[in-house]
Amino acid sequence: MSVTTVQKKMDLPKFDPADIGSIIGPSAKMCEKNQNLTRLPSLRKNVISPAWKSFTTFYAEKKDGKDGKDGKDGKDGKDGKEPGRIFVKLGKEDRDGGAMVVAEIECGSEEMCKFVMMHLEKYQGTFKKPVRKTFFNFYVNLNHHLIPLLIGRGGSGIKKLRTAAVAAMDESVDAADLDKCEKGFLKVEPFTPRDAGDFSNYVAENPTSDFIGWAPQEGDPIVKISVSSQATPEGFKNFIECLSDVLEQEISTMMERDKGREEERETDRQRDIDECQAALDNQDW
């Protein structure tokens, strides 16, 4: 069979040029490393794979003679040409009305190019830019019985921490970022590392994690505080810096109060023991 290269160019006015990276989406290699990426839209998932399916489905019908013809065309298409590899390149061009997303398409057959263009048309009509979250993890040496106190009734403690951190953020931070940080997600839970030494090194070298206070030693109770937000990386970075200060102050206060309550409990316990001993030593009873 002959193999040719058919080239087409297609305007995609419904796409925003600023979203080209998200429109192209993650590669197959990236999806293999992180299965969560398969849920994101991409040219591979929303255009190329459907185009192959359309080509196969349509010419399977012709091969079976279901279109009323003799079925000689087979899977190679009506002109006998192999569909070949599909190549789609997105770029932007300046037009009178502003920048426009343009697709350059290369295929091995005219038919496949048309199927690709059909699915590009569908894709630009249904595309929604993925909401990307930024993540950060704090780790703190904290007795686990204090976790409910940190969370607060109905999450009131978490809300207080977020609000205090946002209030401390730089005035230059965009209002939209402030709102997204205020609505950010915080999760507080017990954490047990497999190896205390390796864990400390991991946290120290990881730009998306940090300790509140000193690094815990082996056997110390550890609490993990996971933070995520839809804010921009710049806004989220400032939020994390402020949240770190707020957490350190709140946790320090909690630990001091807990220490005081523990001392009170120990004092009360010792008083009860002394009273019991006095009763046992009383010769008049």
C-alpha cells in the first residue's frame, strides 16, 4: 500500500491560547508514572484515540459490506492508503481579533485527517481547563490525643488556622488567591514513618514538606498536616509561609496548656495517693 502524508491546518477559536498546555495534556509516558493524570483531558485521549476508533469503526463497516458496496476498500480507506501516524501540533497565531489557537495536522490519509478534525471540533466544544491544586505537608512532633483539639469542633480549629494565615499574607497577593487559600483543604492525622532517619532527610530535601518545630526522633509521636489549594504557586507559597507561623504558635500554645493540665493531673493523683496512704497509716481506724 502507498503511504503519503496529508497535511491540514485548522483554526480552533473556542480554545484559549493561554490554555494550550492544558489542552495538549499529559503524555502517555507521564500517565504511566501517575495514573491520576489519565483523568485529565489531552489531545491523545480526546482527539487521537477517538480518531483511530472512528477510522477503524467506519472502515470495518465498509469491509463487511454493510454499506451496500463490495467491501474492497478494507481497513486502509477508500483510496487504499494506510492511515499512518497521526501528528497534531497546537500553536497560536495573531489575528485581527487577537490570538487564536491553530492546529497543524499530519496523517497518512485524507480520511484520517478528517476524523482528526472532527474530534478536534468536538474537543474544543467540551474542553474545560482542569483545576490544578498545589500540595504541601507539615509534620510536627505532637501527642495524638491533641489532634481533635487542633481540628476543633466541626473543623472550627482548622478554619481558625486558615483565616489567621490568610490575614497574615502579603498585601500584594491577588484577592482571588486569598479567597482560594481561605477555602483551602487541611487534613490533620497521625503519621508513622518507616524510618525516622530517612524520613527526616526526605522532609528536609523535599520542597513540598517541612517540620513544625524540631525534627522528631525515633519513637516520637508525629502528626501530619496536609494542605492543598487551587491558588497560584506564588500565592500558595506565601500562604504556606504564614500558615507555618500560625501552626507553630497554635501548637506551642496547645502543648503548654496540655503540659499544665498534665501537671495538674499529676498533682491531683499524688494528693489522692497521699490521702490513701494517710488513711492506711491511721491507727485509730
